[in-house]
Amino acid sequence: MSAVITTLLQDPEAARAEANRLIAALHAEVGDIERTLHETFSEPDMLVLAQRSADLTFAGVLLEAFVSGLALSTPNPATGAYLVERFIPPERLPDNTETVLVWSDSEDNLPWLGWYDGTSWWYVDSTPVQNVTGWALRPGGR
């Protein structure tokens, strides 16, 4: 299972194709659940199915956000998770006065704070960033 995830993390097009497949499957599953809810079930069964439908709908929304270029980011364990729009350099670059979230092709593929000085990428501790794969505005402002 982790080999599939690793492949998807390294190939954005394959990840988008898989996300689109999952979106279609989730929408079909939600439709099946909603049809099933209209059949005769006890109230506890209906509550379980309604929760399952809500969970699948939420998962579909997250996948659609991913396909649209949004990424789930956890910039700091104390801040929780944020949904941010992820930009791919050099298609779009941040202003050189902004501290942004920066993704590189590092092993953990997690975002870290950094900036772009117009020619190079840097982490906030002034370490150069190699092979930047994406960046996003920080949740909550500058």
C-alpha cells in the first residue's frame, strides 16, 4: 500500500487520475447509500448510514479540492490542518517579501516555511531549498 502512495506523491498526474477515479467511486457510493436510506431501516441503522454518507461526501470534497490544485497542509503541529491553494513554480512565484509554505521533493514531502528571493528558494532558517515542487500562501496571512 505504501508503494502506491509513494508513487502517487511523486507523480502529480497519476495522483490526479487516481483522485478523479476515487471521486467518481465516492459519488456512486453516496448515491447508493442515499437510495438505501429510503428503504425500511431502523433508526440506528439510518443514523449509521447517514454518517457514512456524510463521511464519503466529505472525502469526495477533499479529493475534488486536491484535483483543483488545493493541498492539505499542516504547517505547524499546534495549528492543525489547513486547506491551501498550492502553486507550482515557475508557473507562479510568490512575491519576494512573503514567507510562504514550501514543498520540495524531500522524503517527507511536508511543507515548511520559506521564501523566494527572485532567483533562489530559502527556508526560514536561511537554508537553501533544493527542488521546490510547490508553494502556498500561509493560512491566516503574512
